[in-house]
Amino acid sequence: MSAAPAPRAARRRPAEEKERGVISASDRRGPSVRAWFGAVQTVLLVLLIVAGLGPLLWAAKASVSSSNDIVSDPMGIWFTPNEWGNLLLAWNGARIGQSLWNTVILAAGSTLSTLVVSVAAAYLLSVLRPKWGPVLSGAILATLFLPGVISFVPLYLTILDMPLLNISLQDTFWAVWLPAGASAFNVVVLKRFFDSIPRDYMEAAKIDGAGPLRVLVSVVLPLSRPILGVIVLLSVVGSWKEFLWPMLVLSNPDLQPVSVMLPKLAAGNSPLSVQMAAVFLSILVPVVLFAIFQKQFLRGVGSAGGVKG
Amino acid sequence: MAPTPDAARAAQRRPRPRLDLTRWVRGGGLHAVLFAVPVVLVYLYFSWGPVVQGLVLSFQKTNLILPAEWVGWGNFEYVLADPGLLQASLNTAYFALLALVFGFPIPIILAVLINELRKYDALYNALAYLPAVVPPVAAILLWKFFYDPDAQGLFNSALGWIGLGPFPWLNAEDSAMPSIVLYATWAGAGSTAIIYIAALATVRTELYEAAEIDGAGIWRRIWHITLPQLRNVIFVMMLLQLIGTFQIFTEPYLFTGGGPNNATQTVLLKIYNYAFVNGDFGAATALSVLLALFLGLLSVVYYFVTKRWSTA
């Protein structure tokens, strides 16, 4: 804890600048408020650790415990010897390694797809502003208000037989990548950000002879790095969590992501320890990503609320 | 907003003839079309198209082998006559109600508390948000194990320390749905709390000072200032939660598969079964359309009811 005092002090500074909340500074000095608030704060921390971190830590320990220990005394596995072989068994034997790789490919492709389509749409609506822009904008916004359930079955049928093209995307990664592109929410977020970029920058680039694509690549995108980062993070974790859709369109086990693989593993007869190792491996990547990019995640989710609100 | 240079130039351009192709290209028209192509294609194939197709399909009988046949209201009659529909609807409503009563206030309480922290609030935020990044499938498998109805099960043995249980959790009709709600609350509370925390940053703090001068204590300040100022966000989050809970699928599918004795059978689970177990895509889309209509109606009613409260 005391290893790095400097960054801790730096991190605390913005908290002190925070505006007051319900409890005023003079309240905070009062002994009863202080005692109560201290108690509430501690209880809350304990609850959050137990609820937020607890299951993850338990999964981590269970992933290297024997099936017998996990079943007979699940709360006591903290003190049982480690069996590192579980992880290897899950990785190779249960093919979690392969399915994790598939998850990575799906997440990367879905993110790229949503970025390309949403950036194109937002740039079109915010900067290029063709005469027919409002029509497109309305049609994209309308999809925000339609409950997803209405298009779920026909979307599956579309994948089976793409209209006009007469090809099937079933059992190809495209079946997950392409539908991920149609994210009206990201279009709204990006357009709002593009709207806030001063037009002078783009005008200056245009005077220097830059075409629309050049303006996008050299001016708009570099200025939008923070929002693009947030969209990438939320999209990667979002597609990491997908279950129903990949299960429907990817029936080939060689292509299935880990979230589709896990329930099959649990339903099969693989030992509990290997199941837990697989669960842990599938949790690890998004949690590590979150640990590294906490600030971006939380800011992104918070501003997402602003769009919804 | 001040008129941007773009808008000003567009205004100047307007009287010129429009049919000139080279001018159209030079003015950016071609580029706009090129940017629109991927957008329109993706939305057409994967968003707008399926919605229209869903409406059409709900009036057809199709099993992907024989050509689709127009059956009028047949699918709707079939779906509404299904004896399981009432049970599934009631279960779904029960889930939504439980989630609203028990799950909904938790993120608000969490957000108000975290917002008062002056130190380590980032740590609290991160811990609260953590369940939201865990893939639901992995979390559900873990919780399914935690819910082991045996006295040795993780939750039961932990509750046993304070003399409670053992509870049957997912294995009994009465407790299966509440157990799923408990999981869903754990999974969703943190990310919702973060949205409230962002909204709390916009609460006008002068009001607190004014209330203090009037002698309002901490609780009364929360009740009369904090919550009313969050009102609009609370209404939106409540509607989003309702729409989400009415489309619940993954949790009952993986926890119980709809059991025990259909106690956790939900509407979306029925849609899934129609389509992907029975291969009856017409019935599945008909029920989807009904659910979507219901959710649309709910949103409209909700909008008008809360609009009155919002302005009050």
C-alpha cells in the first residue's frame, strides 16, 4: 500500500475537488454523521468486495482445486492444495483454448464492424450532411426504439439465406460480425461527439486540399480517440458476453466462442474442476481488460446513461 | 447553436442549379453516397429488413423446407390458444415485478452512497461494476453451482453459519424465480449504479445549501432534492429495465431451462422453443410481434404517465 504514495496522492486530488453531495462539509465534521458514515462506508466496502470480487476469487481458487474439494466443502476450498493441471486440462482437453481464440476473433471482428459502420454513419450525418441525411438518421434512430425481440427470428433466417445474394452465413464468423455493425446506439454517441468538434479544423483541412475521407482520417478520427476507445472497450466486452446469437448461428464446435462452449461442457461429463477452470479462463480476459481500463469503462457507461436519459 | 460555416455555405449554394453532376460530385454528394453504402446495406440486411420480414413471417407458415404459405391470423390464434402462454406471461411478469421491487432500488441506493464518498470512490465504482464485465454464461454456471440445494452447497453452507436454510433455490417452484432475480440483480446493479452516479454529478448543489438553511436533515435532503432531481433518469432506467426483463432469456435458459414444472418458463423462452425446437418460425415471429407490441404499448403508456409526474 505504502509502496507508491505519489500516484495515490495524484489520484486523490480530483476527489477533493468534487462538488459537495447531500452531506455538507460541516455535516462531515459532526461526530455522529462521521461515525454513521464511516460505518456505512465500511459495510458497503465489505458488501461490494464479497459480491463483486468474491465470486471471481472463488472461481479463481476453484479453477485450481480438485472436484472433490469443490463439491464437499465449497467454502473451504481456500485452504486446499492447488492443482494447476486443471487449467491445462480445460485449455486443451475441453478445448477452451480454441474457443477462447474464437471469442477473440468474434469480439475483434464485431468491434471493427460496429466501428466502421457507426463511424461512417456518424460522419455522414454530422459532417457531410447530405440532403437525405435526416431520413437516414430517422431510420437509424427508429431501430433504437424497437425491441430486439421482433427481429430476432427473421435475423436468423436472413443469416441462413441472405436475400438477393442467396448465400448462407451460417457457420461463418460473418454471421456474428455483420449484424454487430447495426448499432444505432454507437451512431448516436459518435454523432454527438463529431458534432462537438470545431468545424474550423475540418475547413482548414479542406482548404489544404483534403477530401472527405482525408478529413475523416486525419482530423476527425484523431480528435475522437477518447470516444472511440470507449466504444471499442464496451463493444469488446459486449461481444465477449454474447451467448444466444453465436449459439444459433455457429453450430460448428470449431467456430464456437467460449460462452457457447461452457454450457455444453457443464452439461457433459467433464469433471467439475475442469468446468471451473474453464469458467475462470473465460472470465479472466474481460476482467483484466476492465482492471486496466477502469476509468474509460466507467466514463463510457456513465455517458451512455446520458444518451439514454 | 451558431450557424456553422458549412450551413452558411449551403445557404449560399441553394439557388444554383442542382442537376449539374460534376458540381454534385465536387460538392461531396458522391462521397456522401459512398459513406452511406455500407451503412444502408448493414442496416437493411440486419436491422430494417428483419423487422419487416418479422411482420410478414408472422402471417405465414414456414419451416424452411416447404415454400412459405399465407395463413392470415392463424399463427396468432395458435399462439394465443397455447395453454402454456398464460403461464409464461405470468412468469415473465412475476420476474419483472420482483426485479422492479427488489432489484431496482439497489443501484439507486448504491449510487447515492458512492456519490457521497470523498475518498476511494473509484475503488467502490470498480467493485460495483465488476459483475457487469463477467460473461453471463460463466457467471450463471458459477451461480448455478452456488445455488446447490444440498446443505453442502455454497450459499446453503454460508447461510448455515447463521442458522438459515438449507434452501432449495432453483429446485423448487416457489424459489426458482426469486433465485434468478437475485442473480440478475447482482449482474445488473453495478452498471446501472454507474449511470446514476453520472446523473448525480449534474444535481444542482445550491439546492442542498438552501435546504440546509431551512433546516432539512440528510434524509430529507435525499428524499426532497436528490431523488426528485434524478427523477427523469430513474424513469428512463425503469422503462429500460422493464423492457429488458420482459425479454429475459439467457438466465432461465441456462439456470433451469424453464423448470421446475414450468415455473421459470418465460415468453422469450417460448419464442425460442417455437423457432428452434419445434421449427415453427411463423408461431415464433407471431409471439415476437405480440411481445413487441406489448412493449411498445407499455412504453407509450409509461411515457404519458411519467410525463405528468416529471412536470409536476
